[in-house]
Amino acid sequence: MSLMPRLMLLLLALSPLSTLAASPVKLVEGTDYDVIEQPGPYAPLAGKIEVVEMFGYTCPHCARFEPQLEAWAAKLPKDVRFTPVPAAFGGVWDSFARAYLAADQLGVAKRSHRAMFQALHETRSLPMQNVSPDELAAFYKGYGVEPERFLAALKGDAVEQKFKAARAFAQRTQVPGTPALVINGRYLVKGDSFEALLRNADALIAQARSEVVTVNASLPSVAFYQRHGFACSGAVGESAGMVYQPMARSTPTAAAATPGAR
């Protein structure tokens, strides 16, 4: 047999494998993810797919997951926003949830995030039980935050409001524990390993992206509503966030008053 026919046979033999490799991951509801009964993102942003990680600093699984999650999050597409949300489950969870939110308000949460896990699970330089505000302030002083500023943020209204929002999100999405990943406030990711969790998250991000495209394609354009006398609020491209209200009518022009002119 000449070289060309052999190459053709080889390509034909390999083509089913390449098709299989390119096919999207098929997820099973109840095994790979759960659909949240009361869906809704934590902090919606037009044009962005939201990925929330519900975490707790005292959670040993979160501490082990953090390096892998950080590397994964750094490679997410530009249309995906990754948002860590501290779990406010009560007790020791709440002290560290407030600490993260205060650090976030002061602009040092990202730089200090992994170090806080290390302080609790490796060096044990911070206690998990009964940690005091002063101990937390001393930790964040290492990131350039004066203790007085940290304590003021920790006890401030802004942190309290964010704390309540984090708790409400956890209750509404019925997150069973940490770490947990929630896609667009709609899908709770499941998996029997960290690798499976991230692999399923990737597939659900793609699914959420296709849902946005499908919804947007089925909606009339903003110009359509404006032509028919509606004012549009909301960002173009937002999946279902457009709000249409009748525009205030001005005195009709001659053309507008003419039957059939519109």
C-alpha cells in the first residue's frame, strides 16, 4: 500500500477520537451540580458571569484548595468575575468573615488571603477559637493597615451590611459547606475532588455563557423599544436586567400627529 492511502486510513481511524476530545463535558444534575431553587447572583455586573467561592478561613479544606483555586481563577476568561465570599455560618466563622470583609474594604484582602490560611493552619500564629479584634488588627498591620483603621472598618456599617449580604446569599443558595462554588447564582457546583470541582465549574461557566447568548438573542433590541416610546434602563447585553418604562410624552410634532407617520 502506498503512503497516501495509509495516511488516509490513519486520519479516518483517528477522527472519532478527535471528535470525542472536542465534545463538551456532559454534566449530570444532582451529581455534578445542583440548580439553586432561589437563583440570583451575589453582586451582578452587566456582561460578566459571576463565580462565587464561599469559603471559611478556619476550614481546612479551603486552606488546601486555595493554591489550586487561585491558579485557576487567574486564568478565567475576561467575561468571568471571580468573587470570594466569606461564609457566615455563626461562631468562629463570623469573626473571620468580618475580618475578610474589613480587609477587602481596606484593599488588602487579596494580598493577605493565603497568608491568613497559613497563619491558622500552618504556623498557628492566630487562634481559630475566640480570636480577638486586636489579634486580627495585629495580623493586618503586617499589610500596612494601622490597627485603628482596621478596627474602625471591622465595626463599621459597611462591613456589617456586607456581612449580612454574605449570610443571606449562603442561606438562599443553601450552600452545604465550604469550599463551595456558585455560578451566576444559579448553579451550585459539585465534585468528588478539587479537580472535579474546577472541571465542572468550567463546564457550567460555558453553559451560563450560552444561556446569556440565548436570552439576549430572543429579546428585541434596545432600539426597538426606544422607537416604540419606551425608556430603557439597564446595560446592553445584560441577560435579563433590562427594564422598560413608558417615556414621558412631549407635545406631538406635526409628523408624529399625522396618522401612519410612526
